[in-house]
Amino acid sequence: MMMKNSVVITIDGPSGSGKGTLAAKLAVHYGFHLLDSGALYRLLGLAAEQAGLFAQTPLDTHAVAELARGLDIEFIPDEQQRLSIRLNGQDVGDTIRTEAVGALASKVAVIPEVREALLCRQRDFAQAPGLIADGRDMGTVVFMDAPVKIYLTASAEARATRRVRQLQGMGINASMDDILSDLVARDRRDMERTIAPLKPADDAYQIDSSAIGIDDVLSMMIEYTDRQLEQAQIS
Ligand code: C5P
């Protein structure tokens, strides 16, 4: 997808597949902008929680969508494309990475009006010279015409192990059993929802990273991307 002279490279896949890390590395490699669309859903989940919306049953989906439209957020990247993420001016980078907020994110993500509200916000990230868009529906919905689409996956066990390590690195103690069952539940919610379910785009390059190190996956992605961009004559 060429938008405002920018090239879009999409990376979709389930949580814990290594998408986030690889998307940031690709963005540094190409000097592109980075969209962490999961962070948008996480921010919305957190904002809905703070607004007390999850205390009501059934969830007021219009109110959540209204919140999505007015969400005051900032993504400020450093030179390694690590994002400082702010909600209403407050740094919430660590808070939104918790499993609890991940679960809230996947609950607001099933609401069609919410996904619609976040479409424009996501497309606005496509600025020159290019964008690496990381998520679940980047290649299937948000940037359907992107010239480079990658679908990154790994077995549930490999992903849960990585997630436990990542949380431990942040000083958060996590049990493998809990993480694995949360991850399987979230995968199911993401794959079985009727709107923008998690699935590879027909034209996506699929990589299973269960038994491949991150540097090798990065090389595979760069090789594929360069080839695609050359073919599309836009590199
Ligand atoms: O990628 P991350 O784990 O941060 O995403 C959190 C949740 O946000 C996902 O489980 C999914 O429900 C939702 N999401 C989505 N579409 C995206 C990105 C994330 O529905 N493009």
C-alpha cells in the first residue's frame, strides 16, 4: 500500500510470536515508522477499565467506541524504536503490558464499532518513508494493499515460554501454566471473532518461529521484504 509516499510492511500473528521485537528491529533497519496496534487496543482496554465501563454488564459498546474516538494517546519512539506510550499524558508503557490489560484489550477488540473507530488512527501512521505495522489484522483489513505482508507464528508452548521470560525481565513473576492458559484463551478470542479475526492474509509470507532464533527470523524477513519491494519497484 502506497500512502503519502510511504511503503507499508505488515506483520501479523498471535501474541508471543515475537512480532513486537521483530517489528521494532525491522523499523530500525529500514528507518520506517512503527505502529504497535496491539498497544492501541491495550490503551483502550485500560481507559475503559479506568472509566469504570467493565463494571457494568452488559458492556456498553457505544461508550467504549466513543472512548476509542476520543482517546488521548501518544507513541514516542526512541532510536531503537522502543515506544514510550502515554494515555492522557501519563506514561502507561509498563501497565499496558500486563496480562490483565491484554485480556481487556481482546475484549474491546471484538466490538465492530471500536475497530471502525481505530481504523483511521491506524492508517494515519502510514507516513513517509514507510511503516512497519504490527498486529492481528494489519495485512487482512487495515493495510490490505500492503506490498509486503508477513505472518509470524510459533507453538503455544514456545510463545508462553517467551512471554514468561519477557515478564520476568520486567520484574513481573508469572506462572507458565497461567500464561499458557491465558494465551490459548486470547488466541481463541482473536481467531474466532467474527470481525477481523486473526488469520494470515492470502498473500502473506508465513514464518513459524518456534525453533528459529530471532536473528535468523529477522534475516528471513529482511530478505523477503527486499525481494518484494524490488518486485514492486518501490525500493
Ligand atoms: O499484540 P498485543 O498482544 O499487544 O494485542 C493485545 C490484544 O489486542 C490482542 O489479543 C487482540 O485482541 C487485540 N488486537 C487486535 N487487533 C490488532 C492488534 C491487537 O484485535 N491489530
